[in-house]
Amino acid sequence: MINNSNSAVLLLADGLLLKGKSIGKLGTASGEICFNTGMTGYQEVFTDPSYTGQVLIMNNPHIGNYGTKKTDSESASVKISGLILRNFENGFSRIQANESLKNYLENNQIVGIEGIDTRALVKYIREKGAMNCIISSEIFDIESLQNLLNQCPDMNGLDLSNTVSTKIAYDLGDTQSKYKVAVIDFGVKANILNCLTDRGIHIRVFPANSSIEEINAFNSNGYFISNGPGDPSAMKYAVELVNLIIQENKPVFGICLGHQLIALANNIGTYKMHNGHRRLNHPVQNIVTSKCEITTQNHGFNINKEDILNNENIEITHINLNDSSIEGIRMKTKPVFSVQYHPEAAPGPHDSRYLFDDFVKLLSN
């Protein structure tokens, strides 16, 4: 390949090589390739801590056309490892935007590539499954790129939550509130915290490696187990903590990784999905109410259905109508429930916000 200042290459672990143009920071980035098919909400997606360690394909052909806005971020910085686009828009039309996506990516040191047929690439990943990849706008020797790609860790067995969790506990919400909730931060999104405080809850957000004694010193009415990146089966310390939390017999609500950790604490295994669920329109049925909801999702692991069917203490509450995977569970003898999808929906539909209200009802009992 002839190198120029605007060139970039994308190499997948199976050898697929694609050429395009550099966006963002000049450099090299690697991680597990994944895709999001949402048409909007790119800034919320880029800043979601659950995307840590992943190179993201945005399937919509035009990204950047409405710029970026400070209040649209789900964390303090961009969390994706790299970015793959079809058409990168330098300008933006939204008058409320603070800066262009171009400046935003450069300021956050994100390496990206545009000019890729992202819909064809998404179809390819759907068939082949998730794998590691590498983007570079500085190295164009394929053998050198392959050697670097070989050093990229596999997502299986990878604990990433400690890299994105808060280092010190902090409080949000009304300190005079009737209800207090301890949030265990494995990579919590900002809008999840908003959904809790908007309901009048005083929350204290604890680091992922907190002890049960540190958490219980807050004297909360309940617990929230957050979303986050990585392989839940590699997080033995987190499973032990969640198990101790469940034994407190107080209300517990888990989302995404939190859902998986609650399952593992109940001897329900997890598995790596072929390519994961990451978009804004997954249909899910609440089998308790028989109602359906359109959901936002971002996960590459799921829980084993067979283990649930053989577990007398757990019942299924939600299923994915596309592939029948498990989307929600609850314990029969304790006030503990969880969902695999994201009811805070940032971005996405608000069909599932009722789950936060259900949590408040449990706190009031």
C-alpha cells in the first residue's frame, strides 16, 4: 500500500485487510471488533464504559453530522479503542453542539478509519463472529501489524471493569432522601445514575473492589449492580461481592454485567456470544406481563438458559424475541432482579424505564 498522510488500514484476526482514510488521532489501535447499528447516539455509545477494549463499527453511513455535546457523554472520556466508519462528517448542523466529532476524537486520542463499507463489514462479522482487529494510520507493513495484533488480549477471560470503575466512592442525589442505594460501579453509565437520582434516591457510587463492610457502612436500603466491560466469569471477586450483597436480603437491581454477576452468584454460567447484541431496537418480551418493549443493548456475553431451567431459585422474566436469549431474571425468595439490556436507554427508546420504578417499589417494602 502506498502511504500518505491520509491513509489507514484495518486488519482483522482472520486476515481480512481493508484500506481507507485516517480519522481522529494518527496512530495504531487494537481490540475486539464489534458493531452498533443505531442511527443516532454515537457520542453516548463512544463514552459507554462497556465498550472498553473494543474497536467499534458504526453501521449508519453518516457519523458526525450533529457534532458533540458535553451533556451527551455517558462517562468522562471516550471508551472505545478505535472507530470504523463509512462517511465521517467534519461539519455539524446542531446549534447546541459544543464541537465537531473530528475535534472530539482528536482530543480524546481515538484512532479511526473511514471509507469502509461498514454494512458489508457488519454482515461479515455477523457470519464470522467477533474477533480482534487492528487499525493503523502509521504502520502499513502487514507483517508488523499482524505481530501487534497477535499481542492483543482475547476478550474471553478479560477483566476490564477495574480499569473504568471509580477509584473513590462519591455521592449523588438528595442526602435527605427517604431511600439510599449503594451503586457498585463496574463501569456505570451516567444516565443510569440519573435514572436513580431522578426518582429521589440518594446514591453512593462505590469502586468495583470495595468490601461488603465498606459498602454496608453507607447503611443503604438497597443495592444496584452496574453494567461494565469484559468477561464476567473472570471477575471472581465481583461474584463473591454480589453473593454477599444478596445475603443482606435487601432489594438488588442489576443491569447488563450486573445481570451476569447476579446470575453467576446463583450458579448460572455465562458464555461468549457469536457477535453480541449492540443496537437500539431489540424486541424483548416481559413474560410476566406479556408486554413487549423495544430495548437498547450492548453486551457480548449472556447467561445460560439451561442453568436457569435447572435452578429452583431463579425464574426468567424477559426474553429476546430475535434469538430467544435470556434478557431478565429474578430470584423467587429474595427481592433481587436484573436485565441484560439497558433500560436507561442512552441512546434509545424509553420503553423499559419502568424497571427503575419497580426498584423503588421494592425499596419501599
